[in-house]
Amino acid sequence: MNSEQGRSGIVWRTRSIILVTAFTLCHMAIMGQTGLGDSESYYWTWSRHMDLSYYDHPPLVAWLIRLSTAVHGDSPFCVRFPSAIIFVGVCWLIYKTAYEIFGNRETGFWALLLFNVTPLFAFGALQMVPDIPAAFFWMLFVNIAAKAVREDRPLLWYPAGLAIGAGLLGKYMLAPLVPSTLLMLGFHPALRHHLKKPHIYLGGVLGLLAFAPVIAWNIINNFPSFKFHLVDRNVEEHFGWDHSGQFIGGQGLYMSPLIWLGLCYAAYRAGKSLFAGRDMRFAPLFWLGAPPLVFFYYIGLWSHTSEPHWAAFGYLTLYIAWGHYLATRREQWKKFSYAAIGLSAALVATFYIHVFYPILPLKPKYDIINELYGWPEVGKAVEEEYAKLPGAQGKFVMAHHWVMCSQLDFATLNKLPVYCLNGSTDQFDFFPDKIPPAGADFIFVADNRFEEPPDAFYLFDRAEVAKELTISRGGQPVRQFVLYRVYGYHGQK
């Protein structure tokens, strides 16, 4: 490396550090300014009941929340703090992998910029959800696997196996990395010797050991989480134009249209560089990106329960491929790339502004930002009405959906007994104390999303409206809550 190349590398490394630092400070400045989202409050409720795993997802998100809140207290910022730190780790692994594969720090910078301005990841960095720690272990595995094949170091399959096992503690969506890796090693003759040695298989055993808490929880509880994800969610699996359109449209919306198209094209070009150009540097980027993406698209197009963000992990390695082409073929890639970055950054900025000042013409019921507002006021009102109920023993709080129950639990900081009885299975069904005491009085909470009164679901002596709350945002009413006093609970209908 000559001195000019060295200076250039320092410049791009410095720019990368400034970029990640700026985005991280922005995330941390914002994340404590709103209440928790519905899923975040759900995961916080899990963290109050520490376990080996949980019904909807593996346990890592709850474990991290419990660790953070045990140190810093129960607040939205503290719940989300692990996400901000782990997101920096994801950025570091993207940059590190890009530099190690291509020896070019500019590639790492462009990959980081494209990644950070993608709406899905820019929004995800503000939340404590399973996807962020899972993305970290996805990229950790990619980094280790790329080094194992590039440097012919089969012993690296042991930490690679642990990375997948740890990632599966975050989200089941890391599972496609296993067949994708085997496809990569089996397809290329120069890599097949890895399959003839025991290390990759023993690394898989280490991964299973890391994943053992989830397996144990499912065995103890008769495999409810595995059944939910593998069977129950796919009972009505079939192709439908409406749902397929929603999934494809969701890719454009979540990723931003030009970023999404650019990543798809980067997958094509990476495959061309690998198969036609015989450039083995692209092997881990293509095989650990494109095949998982095909799998996620299959699930997304055929399963009616799929969500657009499920495909997110498949794009991670493609940011590096795009960064490489932009760094080395600037004239061919710059116009589209700059347009993609500019449009995506504008979308992210609009969303960030909308979080605090509603500027998008959305009906309140369908504006997901509204779920971040109103719960402190509701929590205070619930505590006041709870105190008015007669008797000191047995009384409780209840709602009919896990969204409402979780938000109530966080709004009252787990000080009041919250029950969540309904006809669907959720994590509340696996908590030790899940059945309300018969004959007790309770506060029931409904809102404009889940507006049915308590007599639609439960048997009791009588009920009365205790209080109605209107939550405003930007000077406009966006949520309506109704609190009921309910006397003499006798069970579900």
C-alpha cells in the first residue's frame, strides 16, 4: 500500500466513524422521547417473567431488556438502549466484512451509508425488537464464514456455529443461513473440502447447544413456539395476488423504492461476478444473501401471515456488494446510488419528523406512531380507578388483546396484576399467574382499535364506564380510551 492509498483509507475510515457516530447520537436522542411501541411493551412484559424462551420469539430480546432495565431502570430509553449499542455492532460488522473481503475502506463507507438510510433499519434502530440482535449475529456469522473460506481456516466453523446459535436465540429467521452455507460450500469445488472435515458439523453442534434454552422451553411446554411458526401460521398458506402485492409493495416502502431495486440489482451483479467472473470474493455475499432472500420471498408471497420486514436479513450482505460497485465503478453506479440515498434519507427524515409533528395525511386509527402516545395518561388513570375498587385483595386489571395488556403492564410498571384472557394464544398464556380470581372486581380498558366492551368477552355481575380519555397529538385527537369498572368476575364467555 502506497502513502496515497494509506491516506485515502484513513479518510474513508474517518468518514465511516463520523457517519455511525452521527446516526447513533440521533437514535439515542430520539429513542427516549416517546412511549414504547406495542411490540416493545410486549417484550418488556416478557422480561418481567424471565424464562428459557417465549411463545412468539426466542428469549434474547427479553434478556437484554431485563439486563438494561435492571441497571438503569424502567423507562423507554432504557428498554431501547441495548438496541442502540447493538446497532453500532451491526454497522461495525458490515464495515469490517466489507474491508476484509475487498481491502477497500471506501466500500465499507458506502455500505454503511446505504444501510443507515434504509427506512426499515433506520426505524428499527429506534426500537428494542428481536431483529436488531439477530441482525448482529447474522453479520457476525457472515464475517466469520467469509474468513473461513477466504483464508481456508476450517476451525473458524466453531465460532461460526456459536454465532448462528446465539442468533437463533434472537430470531428463528437465522435458520436459512445453514442450508445457504452448505450450498455455498457444495457448489464450488475449491470449497468442498470444508464439507469433508468434521469442523463445520461440530460447529453446528455448538450452535445447537447455544440454542438449547429454546429447545428445552419448547419440550417443557409441548413445542408451542415451534408449532406456531411452522404449522399454525401456515395453515392457510397459498398464493394470493392481494397479499403478494402487499408484500412486494412493503419491500418498496420498508426499504424505500430505489434502495430496494438497487439491492436486487446488486444481488444480480454479485451473482454475475461470482459465476461468470469467477470472483470468489463474492461467494459469501451472494450465497448468504440471495438464497435466504429467495426463501423469505417465498414465505412472504405464499403465507398470509407474513410481514414485509421478514426479508430484511437477506439484504444485509448485498449492501456490501453495492458499496463495492459504487466504490470501484463510480461512473456507472453514482447517479442511481446518489438518487437512492437522497430519496431514502428524505423518507427517513419525514418519518422522524412525523414521530413528533404529524405531517403525513394518515387516519389516526392507521397511523402506527399513535401507539407510542397516551399510555402514561392511561396508566395514571388506571391506577386511580383501581384504587377506587372495593376491597384490598383479588382485584385486577384486564384487556382483551396482548397489545393492550402489555402496554397496561408497562404503563403501571408491573405494580398491578394485569390479565389477558382471549381466544388466541399469546405469551400471557404461559405466565404462571394467568387466571383471574373468580368473584373479583377489575378495571377493563378498551381503545379505538380494540373497542369492544367487557360484556363482549366476559361474564360478571355488572359494569359501568369509569372514565373516557382522549389523547391528542399535534393538536388533533388521535386515540380514545374507555376505562370500565367491572364487578364480580365469573369467567370468559
